[in-house]
Amino acid sequence: MYSPATRTGAGFVRLWRQVDAKDQVLGRLATLIAHNLMGKHKPIFDPRIDVGDYVVVTNARHVQVTGKKEDQKTYYSHSQYPGALKATPYKQLMDQNPTMILRKAVSGMLPKNKLRDRRLERLHIFPDEEHPYHGNLYKDYTRIPVTQDQPEPQPPTQPSQSNQS
């Protein structure tokens, strides 16, 4: 009897992954986190089904940005009342709430659909190394993999000479 992998219990196992954000670039880190929250690394990935993992991010206070973003980037929020636009510079938000910067970056990289809030609930961000999820962790990403291991190219093979009679 045929049973797709998504209908089995093993298909919905959610793992806990830890990411160390110390000295990581904000955008690249947010991409890795969003990828794990969606479950795109799993062979049973389906955009309609939420199969992603839990992600615990530590050292969010030490995340880096490139270029002049530290001085120029501004976060905006509006309450929908006239004149209620609030602008918060990156440095000020980093001092007040460093976890919010990473949460906003990851939120912007997730699809804008009904699953977005559920995926963001599985994201746990901490400004320093301390967190209460040590017993749950499965995989620890201390460094973001820059490239995937690629097999070395093989030289082309010559067709074998067969007896043509």
C-alpha cells in the first residue's frame, strides 16, 4: 500500500537546531534560519505543509551588517493613525532589543502566508549564550556553511571499443 512520506510520523519530526550568530552577517544568517524554519532542507518539503524545525539563535547581540548599514539602516513601524510613523535607527534598536533585528530579517525572508506566524513561533532568539533549550538541541551550526561540498569533476570517459562485425 502506498503511503507518502509526509503522512508518516517520521515525516513530521521537528528537530531543534542551534545557530551561533556571533560575527555572522545578518542577511546570510537570516537566510539559513528561514530555510530551516520552512523545512526546505528536508526531502519531504511541501510549501503547503509546515514541516520545518525549531531554531535557537544565540549571541544575537553580536550579529554584523555589511557596508554603512550600521549608520544608515532604519526600521519603520506605523500604527495606521495619521502621523504615527516611527523610525528607529539600527544602532538604537540594537541597544534596546538586539533580538528584534534578527526576527525582522527572518520574517522578511519567510513567505507571506498563513504559515508565517507558526514558523516564527518556532524561532527562539537570545542576545547572549544563555538559553533554556540545551536538552532539546539536535544540531549546532557554529558556522554557516559557505559552500556545499561538491564532488570533484571526473574526466570524460572514452567509449569502449566493442567488436563490430
